[in-house]
Amino acid sequence: MPPAHDPSVEVRRSRRRARTVTAWREDGRTIVAIPARFTRAQEAEWVGRMVARLAAQEKRRRPSDDELLSRAADLSARYLGGRAVPSSVRWSTQQGRRWGSCTPTDGTIRISDRIRGMPRWVTDYVLLHELTHLLHPGHGPEFWAELERYPHTERARGFLEGYAHAVDREGVRPAAVPSPTGPWSHDDAPDDGPDGVDDDVEEDGRPA
């Protein structure tokens, strides 16, 4: 079934929207906002494009255990000189209020399922935090000196603190907590943000 005719996809046309197309999840549906001037053919093309991009973004934010281990190796090489080598890295539903945990004696790392779906730069921070514990079990000055090599440490900590505050205040798990710094695009920085994906269009409706 083409995305444009999928009942789980809602297309919203706006006369105020001229240069961008945006897609996001809302109450279990995919919303695609497009310029009102689009033809039906342009609508179908852009809905398909944006649904695929949104799915790709979500897949990137929900890596498997094997992908977590691979990402941990990349982060260790980039920020810790490859010195932190975990024996395993996996998602866990048994972390309570912790974002992750590490057992230095056997090299195992567990990442809380609560962060699954958060922006990649947040997941990377949590992974690096636990990787650093393989080198420094406590939270002393040496630990933080290692972790400060990651350029988004403070942003990620703020994001997680905001998330935890929202849970404590509302008593429910929010779908996402926006980053206070807004959307980014570089691989090492916050990505499209938790709210969805955007793209620019030319006057004729093609990608900019």
C-alpha cells in the first residue's frame, strides 16, 4: 500500500509552508506536513521520501545489541584510545533509575532500555560513560577527565536530567525530551532531534 494511502499516515497541507516538508510521529500515526501548492504526484513522492527517512532515523536510534557493541568499539577508539574493550554490551530492562551499568571485573556493559529511541548523541554519551568505567570504576577526577573528551557530555547530561525530571513530575515516560540546543545534522552532534525529520524543497517541488 503506498504511504500516501496508508491510513496510518496523515498528510497536512499548509499555505504557510512553502519551503519545507516535515514528518513526525503523533499518537501512533505518521504526520507529513507539506506545502499546500503540491500536486498529488508531488505529495506521493514526498510522503514516501519522508516516511522512509523517519523510519531510518528511528532505526538508527534503536540499535540492536550487536550494533551497540560495534558503536561502543567506535567510541572507545575515538575518545578513549581504544583502551576500553567491553566483553559485551546489551540493552537491559533491569536498570531501575540508572541509564546504564558496568561490571569492570568481567567487562560487561548494560544500557537501560529507557534510552532506546533517544537521539544518538545521548546514547553515545551513556555508552561512553559506561566504557570509561572499564578504565576508572569510580566517578573521580580521572573518570570525568576521560569523559570530557566527548564534546556533548554536558548537553547529554542535561537532556537526561530533563527526561528524568519529566518522568518524576508527570509519573509517565515521555515520548521524547527535546534538546535545548535544537536540531543538528553532523554525525558527532545531535541529529534531527526527537520530534521528526525535515527537508527543503525547490519552487518546483523537487528536493533543494
